Amino acid sequence: MPSISFEDVSYAYVDNNEAFLALEHIDLKIADGEFVCLVGHSGCGKSTMLNLLAGLARPTQGRVSIDGLPVEGPGPDRSIVFQSYSLFPWQTALGNVMFSFRQTNKGVSREEARHRATELLAQVGIEAAANRYPFQLSGGMRQRVAIARALAVDAPVMLLDEPFGALDPMIRRKLQELLLELWVDGGCCKTAVFVTHDIDEALILADRIVFMEPKHIVRSFDLPRTRTRSVDEVAADPQVQDVKREVLRLFDATSPEREAVL
């Protein structure tokens, strides 16, 4: 599975003729098959890092690479789920997933694509809405279609930007479990980068938590890779709870409200 590297990466953008620096001198290496969660307050640059990895933006300075090759645009080696659903409004839920499957599996029949898309919609618990259009779905349902569409790509790198934020706790837990199953694909782990504000979610999913403050990485926390990744086990694991306390301390120390008071 691919490795990921950020080497002295800075990223600036212009809005209303004013320049903004979103990332500054970022260095980060993500190993083959590692599951990394990026956490931190809103606006710290987590989603920008994901956009650079997705090839939707180019660094102003430095280099973003996968397996030593610079990221120069989107590619079939990366599946992506963003906060916005990004569904084709003219396609049904089934049609959206079928499109992704056929784009990355050239030559498959329409029947095979329909069968696989139906399986994926069932996995995310939305098969009953297969023939509905996005405007007929709730926000949580649209996000589940977006997740199924990303899973249809079956890429070695998974990029996810708060994919479960709009879901109720029961569906969220089910999809976390599904994501972990898909991450371990036939005993070989994909490389995953996951943005979340939910510390408990990061503790369940991640091999490593990377905490960010605006423009910078503050600290990385390694988690026991062999642990059981479930809510109950995380709550009972002293080492994981130590990491949680440190991450919460950093959230408090870097809080915009705290800085405003000080």
C-alpha cells in the first residue's frame, strides 16, 4: 500500500484580493497501511491537507507525494469522501454508485456494476433508497450514498473529511466498523487519512492521531495498533485514555475562545 509524504509544504490562497496562509512548513510522513486521523479546531488546515492529497489543490511551497511521486491531480489510487456530498443530482443513489464503480473498473458490464452498487448501498444501510434522487434524500442519507460511491472506487488510499458527522450515533458506529473492515482489505491495510473533530472516533479508528493548530502540526500520538477498535475497549484501555487526556488538553490550550480571553 502507498506511503504519503508532506515535505516543507505551505499553502496560500487569495480571497477578495487578500492572501491567506492556510499551511506553513508542514512535514508529515504516513507509512504504508497506516490509518492517520487529523484533529484540531475548525480552520486549522486539516481539510486543506486532504485537498492537497486529493490533488484538488497544489502546494504553494514544498512537495506532496504518494510513493515518491508528486501529487499533481486527482487519480484512481485515491477514494475521497468530503463533508459536502458531491453527488450527481441527475443520477439516483444507485446510479451515483454505479458510475464510480464503472469509472474505476473499465469493461465491467452494467449488470455487474448494478450488483456491486446494490451491495455497497446495502452495506451503508440505504439499499431501500436506491432509486431515489439526491433531492429526495436527507443529509445523512446523501452522505451514506457518498460513502458507498467512494467505496466503489476500492482505491489503496482512502481520504475522508468528517464523513460521519451528519449521521446518527447508531449508523455512525456501524459505518466506523465497516470502514475498519474495508481498511483491512484481505489482511493488507490500505493507507487512510481521516479528518474528524470527534476525539473518540479518532481513538477508535486511528493508528496515529495528528493534532493541528492553525497552519501547523503540533504533535502526533501513536495508538496501540493491535488494540480492539471499539467504543467499549477504547474506554477501558488506560494507554488510549492517556492519549485522550493529552488531546483534550491540546484542544483546550489552542481554543480560539481561550486566546480571545487571554
